Amino acid sequence: MSTENKLALLIKLMIMDSIALTLIGLGIAKLQVNLDILPASLRFPYSGWVFILLGIALLLPTLILIRKFISKQP
């Protein structure tokens, strides 16, 4: 894999991580202080948990890549 491809992949993973951490933060804010960012017509029960689960799902590719990198180390 060329250096440009690796860099593009890392940038995409960083963007996904940023979105994931934002979703996790919003989910925790919803659960702790009942802060809603959704309009009233789009609110649903357990939206905080859904945001947290979506954030974790977006973090999985990075965690898998980190695990592969660690397993290659001697």
C-alpha cells in the first residue's frame, strides 16, 4: 500500500473517530442531563443509547486496525 493510500485511510479513520466520539458524547449528554439535539418530531425513546451504539460502531474499524498493528509487533 502506498504512502498516499495509507494517509487517506488514516484521515478517513480520524474523521470517523471524530463523528463517533461526538455521537457518544451526545448520547451520554442525553442520558445524564436529558439534553436533546433532535427536533421534537424526531425524538424517540432510548435515543441516547442509540447514539452511543452508533458511535461505538463507528469506532470499530479503528480498533480493528490498531489490533492488527499491535499483533504485527514482535
